[in-house]
Amino acid sequence: MLRDASVVDHVVIRGRRLDLNRHVDAKLFDAHYIAELRQQLRQAQPYPHLVVNDWFNPTLLELVREEFDLLDQTQWKVFRNEQELTHRSSPHSRLGPASEIYFNIVNSGWFLDLISTITGAEDLLPDPKLLGGGLHETRADGKFGIHRDFDIHAQYGLSNKMVFITYLNRGWDPAWGAALEIWNVDTGSSARSIPPEFGTSVLLMHGPKSFHGHPEPMTTPPGQTRRSIAVYYYQNPASVPMRIKRVSSVFLVAHRSKPLRYFARRWLPPILLDAIKKLVSR
């Protein structure tokens, strides 16, 4: 029995409906738009980065924002030192349903292919444990000094290629500070300031000069926090050498009637196999 075409698959989270085919904007599948993003990334200074808006369903992002308050306090890690005062969700945290949907999207195969097309970085890998990623929150007087992200995943040994951040703050007042600063290490100054506005996403390519942060303590009113969600994408340094080797399946028997011929092809050196063929053909 065919399903009614008018029925749209959806989920309901805390009373709000999310259509499953509308989590992201249709422009993400527009080749001309993607070509424009590639050009913007290449031309960005002082290092490759990209700032985009409204990639994700705003209802989804609103629900994710709510889930910061629903996360158990034991699941928050506080980073407090001279350079940093921030809160991040712990790796392996059980996040809310909307947050899980968001991270399922940005860690999916098609989304990684999209990021690869934009950046030119092949064989990107996600981190389902969200080490260093997840929910990020800066609270009163918080800051994150100008820094460059880690080079290697602490558990997997994979090379960090980029970070993708989406902001969740409506009506952000620039007077509060905490804009993301893209730093030029050659001049020792900020090259670009990005307000952490709701629906803005930032892609920062990782490299020796990819410094960024929001170094001055926030001056937000009581109860106002700075919220974002982040993922890192990685590459396996051994992926190219591995592709050179055999990666296809190895069958036990190629054909039931010719097992010896199969094993000869599989295991004998080519020069010895050619010699055997000549003897057989005589």
C-alpha cells in the first residue's frame, strides 16, 4: 500500500514540530551557491575561513539552545585559567533530542561531502564523541583567549583539519563583546570580528596561523550567556598510502571449478605465475 504523498515525516520535540526534510536550507544543494562558498573560502584573509547564515532550520536551533538548560550540570566541564573561562559539554554526554539531530546532520556522510566540496579537503572524518566540540557556553565575565586549536585528536591520532561552529544567540548586542575574532598573527591584530548571532555558522580551516578567540571578558546583562555548538573534522594521515594498497574484498574462492587457479593468482608472484602459464600451454 502506497503512503499518502501529502504526509510529511516529522518529529515533535517539546511540543514543536520538525519536518525531517527541512532541517537544512535548500541552498546547500545548489551548485552555484557552493561554488560561491569555495571562492569566498579561498579569498578569505588572513587564513581560509567561511562565515554563512541560515544553513539550519531556526526551530531546530531554538530547540538546541533550550537544551543547554536541560543538560545535567555534571555533564559540563569548566575551563578556568588565565586565558579562558568557558563551559563545554563533556565528551560522551547524553544530549537532548534536538542537539542529537543537529550533530547527526553535521557528522553525516552527505554533510562531510559538502564540506569537502567547499574546502577541497578529501576523506574528512567526524568525531561522534565530540571531543573538544559539543555544546559551548560562555557565562558572565567569560572569555577565550586568542588561540590555535589542537593539531591531533587526543584519542584517535587523526589530524585536525577544521572546526565548524554554529551560534545560538538572538539579538546579540555588540557592546557585550565576545565576538569571534579572526586574528592575523603577522600584524598582531584582529582581522575580522564575527558577532555570535543566531544562525551564523563559521568554518575555520586549521593551520599554523589559524588563531581566533574572544579574549576580553563579556559584559552581558544578568542571565545572558553566549552559546554555540561545534564539531571538528579530521583526516587520517595514512589514508593516501592505504588507498594504494589492496582495499577490495578478497574472496576465498573465485569460482568453485577453479580454486587452484584462484589461489595461484592470489598468492604467487607474477613472474612465477607467467612461467607456470607457459608450461601449461606447451
